Amino acid sequence: MSIPGRTAFPRTIRWRLTLLYSGLFIVAGTLLLAITYVLVSQAAPGEPPGTSMQTTEVPFGEKGLHKVINEQVASARDDQLNDLLVRSGVALAVMAAASLLLGRLVAGRVLSPLRTMAAGARRISADNLHERLAVRGPDDELKALADTFDDLLARLEDSFAAQRQFVANASHELRTPLTLQQAVIDITLSDPGADPAALRDALGRVRSAGQQQERLIDALLTLARSQRGLQREEYVDLALLVRNLLPPGGVLRVVAQLDMAPVLGDAQLLERLVTNLRDNAVRHNAPDPEGSWVLFRTNLRDGRPTLLVSNSGPVIAPDQIAGLFQPFRRLGPDRVRGNDGGQGLGLSIVAAVAAAHGGEVRAWPRPAGGLDVEVGFSAATAGKHPVPAAGHLPAAR
């Protein structure tokens, strides 16, 4: 809010730099003149150049002569110092005015790359994120700023592309059960002779599709919640959590090597992380019941709580590992829903939950088939308060 009757201070950077340059020049010039004036005023007295003194008549003898000479020299020096001060002040005023013009020109030259970058940034929007500033010139601070902005644009472009792909995949996944429900209802209604058994079968299929939608929406909500970060924190022992979520024994051999691994985080999100890893390990296992197994291991490695889940299963190519952590990405063709009940969000939720707890997920294929998935949390999230020890569980059950 400006005050009436007052001139607003220049708000542009160019004017601020101009005033800064001129102010520094005036201060430096003033100091230079002050130093010159002090040095000249303290110089040894002597006869000023071009000064002639009449000494033919000396009414007071030799002492009177020296007194007159000193008075004349002092008067001449005072006149010269005053003249120096006036002339220097005028010169400083003229140069101060010139410094305003030169300062504005220099400030404009310095800010020219910024104006170019600003114009380029205004042209870039969500529809043309592929464009870059691509500033050329010496490797200075301005070019570093432009390169940083270009890197930001690259990350935004990748993020927008991933978001569009996510929306497209989510729409496809949600539309599939809706299409199935619509088809079942239309077929049942078009059959005038449908008996109660057929109607019950149609209602069961519609209900199954609705449950599939519910699971998908629940997975999407969990993914969004984990990406928002932690809303609450408590100490959770991964060993106790895994022990309570181990899959049932039987045909599938379950190996558990659980040492205490306390983590400070959200218990519900950590439970979902373990559940997703367990379900994936069980669902994508070896087709031969005799050779199918799953391993769970928790421990502290260099002070970092760690969870490892391994399983037998089909051989996975190394270049397919990164895609498994993308939403709705499955082994094989994209957007192909299997009959195993998976939503294609399991490992992406695991990665999001781990990131929310300051951890990371690594996965690598086993040479004989199957997958090793390791979740390592940062040492800062390790519990510092006593928690009940899980102990060692039996090697198999």
C-alpha cells in the first residue's frame, strides 16, 4: 500500500541494481576525496607555486618577516583546499549522475539473460513441457540457474506423463468390472425365461465385480495415503508384524527368519506393506507345489531395519524388475488382468510406503526363478525405545 504524496521506491531489480551501483560509486568517491583532502591538508607547508610575496619592506625585522610569510602560505593553502573541495564536489556530482546512466546500462546487460529465461518460462506450459530454456554462454551462476530450471522441467514432464498414464490405467481398470456388470445385467434381463438360479448366478457375478472394484479403490486410496507422507508415528517391530501376517503352511513351504527390527512409522501402512509383499510372494509362485516356498527375514543391518521377502516362481528378466513397481504394471502385456485377483498396485504401494518412511525398495530376480524383494528403512527411523523382542521363529511351518 503506497502512501499518498510519496514516490514509491523502484521495485524492479534493474533500478535497485542501478541505485546500488551508483551508491557504491558515490561512497567510494566520497572516501577517495576525503582521503585526498586529509593528505593534502597534512602536507608539509611550503610556498605555493606561482605565489610571489613582497619582502622589500619588513617593518618588524626578521621575525616579522617569517610571520608574514607563514600567514600568506597558510591563507594560500586554505584557498587551495577550499578550491579542491569545491571542484572535487562538482566532479563527484557530475560522475554520480553519470554513474546512474552507466549503472542502468550495466544492470540491463547483467539482467538480459534473466529476461530471456523469463520469456522462455512464460512460453512453457503443461502442453509443451518438452521445451527447454537451453541457455548458452559461460558456465556461470545464470547458466547454472537455467540448467536447474531445465532439469525441473524434465522432472515435471516425466511426472505429468506418469500421471496421465496412471489416470488412463486406473480408468481402464475401473471400467473393466463396470463393463462386466453391465453385460451380465443386460444378458439376464434379455432372457425372459431366466429362472431363479440364473438370476442368483448373475447377481453373484455382479457382486464379485463390485468387490473387485472395492479392492481396487481401497488400493488406490492406500497408494494416495502413503504418498502424502506419515500422519502418525509409533514404534513397530517388523518381526512381530511379519509373524502375525505369515501365510498359512501346507503345500507352500514358509521359511521365517525373524530378528527384531523396530521401525518408527505408521503401523497400518507398514502392515499393508508386509501384506502386499506376502500376497505377491504367494500369488506369483512356482506352479509345482513340491518346489514352492516363500522366505521372510527381518533384521538390523548397520542399524537399518530390513525386511527381505523371497519366493520361488517363474524366471523374471532383469529388465522387467523396474516396471513391477509402476502402478498397474504386470509381467507380460500391459493392461492384462490375470485371474489371480491382483490389482497391479501391490509393489507400487510397497515402494510408496517405504519412501514415506525414509526407506527404499530393491528387487532382483533369482537365477532359478522367483524374486527377492528387500525393503531397507533408514537408521533414523529405527526405534530407540525398547520393544518386545520377536525372537527366532522356527525355520519352517
